[in-house]
Amino acid sequence: MPPLPASPPSHKPVLLAEVLEVLAVRKGEVVADVTVGLGGHAVPLLRAAGRKGRLIGLDMDAENLEAARPALAATRMKFDLVHANFAGLPAALGQLGVAGVDALVADLGVASPHLDRPERGFSFLRPAPLDMRMDRSRGRTAAELLADIPEPALAQALRELGDEPDAEGIACAVVAARGQRPVDTTRRLVELVCLAKRIQVPNKGWGRLHPAARTFQAIRMLVNRELENLKALLTFLPGCLNPGGRAAIISFHSGEDRLVKTSFKEGRGKGLYAEYSEDFIRSGEEEEARNPRSWSAKLRWARRVETESP
């Protein structure tokens, strides 16, 4: 495989080589990165599209867009950045006068900057206000959600969005604790998770998965309506792809992966996709050693039919 194009130095895009391979972007094509982040996938994809190509980048976080802009501008190639969730892709394309794209990538889940900046409230490793909004200009914070969510609904979310085996116990602990004082910091939530699991609050040495990791994932997905937005993307995706267009979606949660797999399979049955990946693609040992975030990533792809069925 040829050397990978350069990406922003402080960011390690997940499954970059695999994304470039399955999308196989050609010169002059229009590419969409609907989760731009710091541009780790967007910059190499724009370089592959070349000077006659174009990249359209979306992100819920306006700060991510501004962080990615210099790296994209350095290519001296054409790009547009839109502050929007990927559920807003059809509207963004319409505003830009773009009928469809030839390749699309979506890297689901939390972006590295969110975890690296404690004040955003995504990380269970650092004390901070419990926010977790990817778009800080709107919506309820995680603290506000936990202030009044019913216990059964919280337990269900922990099970379904976090695969958390102690969902009922954690939900019970949170609801009981908020009657005494708000659950409004990352430290407070970690303490309650550990209380429910009957373990000490970990300092270090917990291995690959922190005891609160699943809880934080589930609450983050609730706050940002991630499953609902993914369902919307999968529904309109075929209509946003040009004939022969390719889509690559990276997920980190079993529920997300099932949605992608089912959508691609059903799309193939309806004659919308010419082919799709029946098995997901995982990172190799070398990438996992270099980028621990990649260990749970699953990549699936699909290719739009060249012509519509009569």
C-alpha cells in the first residue's frame, strides 16, 4: 500500500488506510466528511480528490471546524465547512448547490479533542462539569439530563447504548444521589458508578476499559441523540450518493454497527447499493498500539448502484 497522505500532526484518524482504500477517491470527485473533527480523514481525502475535486465537511462542533480549517486550507484545494450534524447533510448539500457526492465518510462517536479538553465533560479521567454536548450552542447538558431522567429510562439507556451489565444498579445510585445534591461533575458520576459496582474509584491500572467508560458512552449518546442522527443519515444516504458513490462508516458501539449493517443489507436488497461489506473491518495490532482509540472501531462500506433500476 502506498504511503498515507499527511494529516494534522496532533490527531490520529482511525482506520485511515482502510477508509482510503474502500472509498478509492479519484481526481475531480466530490467527497463528504460528515464528522470532520480535526481533519484526519478529510485532508487525505481532499488531496486524493485533487484540485478539480471538492470536499464538504460537516461537524456538530464549530470549534472542530475551525481547528481543521488551516490543515484543509494548506492543501490549496476546494472545500466547504458546515456547522451541522450529519443528519443535516441533505440541507447542507442543497445550500451549496451540490446534487450528490462521490464518496462519504462518517467517523461516529466522540472526537479526540472532546476527550483531551477536560472542560467539555466527556472524560471520566479528569474532573470537570458534566456537559458532554458536542454542539455547545444548543441542547441539554449531561448534568441537566441526569437531573430528571426517570430511573427506568436511564437503566435502559445504559443497557442499550453502553452495554453496561450493572445498568440497573448505576441508574438506582444516580437517582438516589441526585436527591441529595446534583450529579453535575465527571468525578461525581464516576464515584456513583463505582459505588454501584462496589469497587473503589480507580486511579490507574484498570486495564483497557475504565469502570465508568460504558456509562459515559451511554450518557454522551443520549445527550447528542447519536442513534437518532445515525438512523437519519442511513435513511437519506443513498439519495446523497452519486451513481457509483461509496460510503464508509466507522462505529464504536454494537448498536450503531447493527444499524449500519442492517441498512446496507436492506439497501442492497432494494437495489440501492450494488455491493456492501458483509463483515466489518477492524484495526490491526500496529494501529491499536499506535492509537488505542482504534481498538473498538468497526468499518463498514457500501457502493451505490451505477444506474437506477427500471
